Amino acid sequence: ASDVDKFSRENRSLSQQTKDLARQVQQLLRAQLDRVNNGSNENALVPYGRTRRPINQQSPRQLMSADAVITDQLSSFKDVVELHEQHTHQLATIRQLTSDLMEAHRKIDDGSTDKEEITQVRNELGAMREARQRQEHMVKAIIDQRDMYRKMCNEGSSAPSHTPLLTIEAGGSSSALALTSEAVSEDTEDLRERVTLLDRELNRSQGQFKVLTDFKTELESSLARATEEARQKRDEAVRLSAEVDINKRRSDMLSAQLADAKKVLNSYVRKEGSMDAMLNQHVMQSTTDQARIEKLQDEKRIAEAKLRSIETTRDIAVASEKRLAEDNTALKMEVAQLSKLMDSVQRLETGLVGQKDQEIESISQERGRLSNALHKAQKELQDAALRADQQRDALQSESARLRVKLETAEETAAAADKKLAEEAGRLQAHEARTEALQSQVDDLQTRLTRRETAEAGAGLAGHLVVSNDVKVKELELRLSEANEAQTRAEEGQSQYQAVALAHEKNLVELTSSSDTKINEAQAELKVATERATRAEEAVQKLQGNLKDLATEHEQLRERLLKDVQTAEAKAATLTANGTLLEEKIAAAKLKEEGLEADLTAARQEASEANASYERELRAHANMMTKYQAQSVEKQKDASMVKELSSTVSALKASLVEAHVSSDQQKTSLEHRISLEVEKVKDLTSQN
């Protein structure tokens, strides 16, 4: 039940701390939001719009609850200054409580020392009581002995008056009576001396008994006072323990607040890092935009240059298109041929793999089929090596023809090296298979040896051993030859595959680059052709107009020459011809206006390009504005981080100071305790 209560209290305390931390986090977030949106606000950091009531204005129920006091007085703050003041006040409170706690521990230790002294005094009192009882018994025995000796002395003193009678009645001599009287007188003197000594000892014992009785009374009163002080100290220790628990919870809460402040500081540091990254990204973006603007300007100039030179490059584009078409056709034919070669190589590789699998299966199934399978494999590998050599020669000639067209021989060599490495791995795998075959041959030889040993009794051992050794050697020889042939075939195959893959890669790259260039050239040629067509149409129209004008001019000239002599008669005809000329001039003006419209369209395109450039500039300006705003926000966050860092540093310094002060107080108290212990020891030794 006590553990359940303890855990319940801890749970409630943790829940309250969580609520307090959540309230503080919300408060900081609200303050940051207000600072970003509206600037610094005086009341931005007051949580939930409530004000804290002083302690003297709170209800007694709230004053009796430590959690309520902590929640109302310590969990929230208005600003960093108030937080610092709270921390200073709490630090002073912690120091005072630590001092009180150490004093309580000291009193408790003193109480334990008093208990030890009381126990020691009680033991001494019991010993004194036992000694007093022994002394009482001794005094009683001495008194009895004194009375006995006194009685004997009295009887001895009265004995001489009766001595003659006794002597007469006993019939003794006078000398015996004299000796008896002397002995009695000596005994009487001894008894009197002993009685005197016993009286003195009795008086001394009675005085000691009185002193012990007084000391007992004083010890009992001291014990009562010590018991009362111990009870008071116990009550005070209970109260101080409760206060220590409260102070411990407050210290834990301050530690949690410090940890939360560190977390907030770390979050601000991370936010600053992210903002720096964002800032760098914006700077890079602005640089990219500037480069893009410059690139657009360069593209604009290049486009204008292309427009000026596209008429002169039309024939070159047509010729290049034809040449690229021819090259594309040739490359496609070569790609098809290489694809066929790759298919044949793959089929050959598939056949070789199948033959290898068949050879391995035949070796594992039956010993007798090994020789035929090896011969067959050797023959097939030789044929395959021959075909591979032929195909390699063909590929070498083809490679020599293609190498003239390819410009990246180093990449081909690198790819070939990579493929050779892969084929080396395959050869290693084949060597592993060959070793497995060799192990199988060794196993067969072992079995033959065992069989020969078993058949040695029949007289056939020598012949079987010789024949089996010969067969095994033949098998090993054939196996080695097959391995060598297979190695040569695989080397040729690997070289062939490497060269084929390199050629295929180069052909794919060349084809892709050729297709790209062809597409670009076709697009440019199409645009140039359209523009050239429009220009030719315009030129043809102008030429037709010029021809018409020239024809009309000649006609007019002829008419004028003919009508010079008859100018007056043909004045009306000349007037009509002048009107016709004016109409044609108007048509020419209309054509000129059309050309001006085309020029206007070109200018409009240029203005659109300029507008695009201006939009890019405006976007860049907006980005710079955002960058400046983010810089301002970064400065604000940096100032907040600086304030939080100073607060955390102050908290750390305060905690360190508290630890140092507590250590000093602990050392001082230990020294005082040691002094008190020495005093108690001295007093004990004196008593």
C-alpha cells in the first residue's frame, strides 16, 4: 500500500510537471508567434491572459497545498527577467532549506548521540545499582558479623567472673585459665578493631550510596529532559523531512525547467541551422536565377544570331540531314548485325553451359560414361574454340572498322576490363567445378582401391590395379585437356563478349547522340525552312511587284515617248495613268505597312522576352525581400537564443553555486559533528 501511495504521488507530481511544461511551451510559442507577427508585445508572455495573485491574497486551502503554490507561483512567468527573479528567489529558498535540513540532520545526529549517552548512563546506573545491592549485602553481613563479634566480646568480657567456677567444676589447672584469659583478651581487641573498621567502611558506603542516589535522581531528570528533546527533535525532523521532500520536488522541477530550457535552446539552435540552410538555399537560388537570367540573355543573343544566319545555313542543314540519315542507316545496319552476333554468342554460351551440366551429371552418375563424355566435351570445346576464334577474328575486323568511327576507346577498354573481371569470376567458378570433378575422380579412385583390396583374395588385384590406374590417369589427362580447352574457349568467349558489349554500348551511345543531333537539326531545319519559305514568298511577291512596276514603267515610258508629240491630245490618258500609278503606290504603301506590322510583331516578341526578363527580376527582388525578412527573423531568433543561453548559464551557475554551498555546509557540519563527538568522548572519559 505504501508503494502504491508513493507511485500515485509520483504520478500526480509528474502529471503536474507535464502540465506545467506544456503551459510554458505554449507560452513560449505564443510569444514567438506574437513577436513574428506583431513585434514585441509587453503582455505576450503572460500565459492564458491571467495574472498571478500574491500569496497573501490566496485562500487558505490554496496556501495549504504545495502543488497549488508551485503551480501558481513557479510554473509560469511573464518574461525572462521574472524567470531570473524567480530562479534567484528559489535559489535562496533552496539554500535556506538546505541549511535547515543540515541543521535538522545535525540535531537528529545529536539526538542519536544523546540516546547513546542515555543508554550508557542507564547501563552505568544498573551497574551502580548492582554494586549498591552488593554493598548492602556486604554491609548487612558486616553488621551481622559485628553484632556477633560484639556479642562474643560481651560474652568474653563476662567470662573471667565465671572462670574459677568453670575451672573448679572442670578440675583444670591455674595455668590453663591464665592462657584462656589472655587469648580471649587478644580476640576481643581484634574484634574491636575490625568493628571500628567496619563502622568506618559502613559510613563511607552510606555516603557513596547517598551520592549515587543523588546521581540517579539527576540522571533520571536528565533522561526525562533528553526524552522530551528527542521527541521534539523527532517531530522537527519529520517536519524538515516533509520540507525536504517539497524542496526536492521543487529542485526536480527546476531541473526539469532547466532541461526544457536546454531543449528549447537546442530547438532554436536547430531552427537557426535550418534557417541558415534555407538562407543558403535562397542565396543559391538567387545565384541560379541570376545565372538563368544571364543564360536567357545569352540565349536571346544566340537566337538573334541564329535568325540572322539561318538562311545561310539552310543548305548546310539539308546536306547534314542527308549525311546524318545515311550515317543513321549505316549505324542501324551495324546494330542489327551486332545484335545477330550477340544472339549467336548467347546461343553458343547456352549450348556450352548445357554441355557442362551434362558432363557434370554424366560424371556423377556413372564412371564408365566419363571417358566418352570427356572426349565429346573435348571435341565440342575444340569446335567451340575454333568457332570462337573465327568469330573473334571477324569481330576484330569489325572492331577495327568501328574503332575508326568511335572516339571513346578508353571507355571501351574500361568496360572490357570490367567484363574480363566478371568472366574471371566465372572462370574461378568453373575452376571450383573442376576441383569438384577432381574430388569425384579421387573418390572414384578411393573406391577402386577399396574394391581392389576386396578382390585381392581372388588373384585379380594386380591386373585391376594396373588397369584402373591407367584409366584414372587417362581420365585425369582428358580432364586436364578438357579444362584447358574449356579455359581457352572461355577466354575467347569472354574477350568476344567484352568486345561485343563495348561495341554495343558505343553504338547505342553513338545512335542516341546521332538521333539527338538529327532531331535537333531537323527541328532547326524545319524552323529555318518555314522562315525561308516565308521569306521566299515575300521576296517573290516583291519581285513580282517590281516586275509589274518595271513593266508598267516601260509601258509608261513607251507611251510617253509615243505621246510626246501628241501630249496635248493624250493629256487625259496621262492623267488616268497617273491615277493608276497612285493606286499602285498606295498598294506599295500597304505592303510597306505589312512589313512594318511584321517588324512590330518582332518587336513584340522582343518586348515579351524583356517582360520575361523583368518577371525574373521581380521574382529575384521578391526572393531578396523574403531573404531580408528571414534575416530579420534570424536575428530575432538569435537574440532569443542568446537570452535563453544567458538564462541557462545563470541557472547552471546557480546550481553549481548551490552544490558548492551544500558541500561547504556539509563539510562544516561534519567538522562540527566530529568536534561534538570528541567533546562527548572527553566527557565520557572524565565521568
